Amino acid sequence: MADKIAEIVSELEFVADIEGEKDCLMSQQGNLWFNVDVPKGHGLKSGDKVRVIVERVE
């Protein structure tokens, strides 16, 4: 079983192209923030609501 460390539910503030191959998704919620690179084709845009969960897995 995984141990949840943090969960962020937030609107994307920023979606940026990275070298034409992937995009960077970014948002900040208080003292929690994320910056995640994802493959193109995800269909997300600034203002979309997403959930990011950080868990320790074995």
C-alpha cells in the first residue's frame, strides 16, 4: 500500500511547450506547488482543474 505524502487539487496556471515534444504543467496552491512534464496530446489548458497525488511506493 502507498503512503500519501501530498495531494493538490488546483487549476492549471501555466501550460508551456518544451522543445515540441512535451508540455510543462504548473500550478501553485498555498505552499504546495507542482511542475510536471507530460507528453503532448493531453488536451489540458490553463484553467483546467487537475489533481496531483504524491505517494511513496515500494
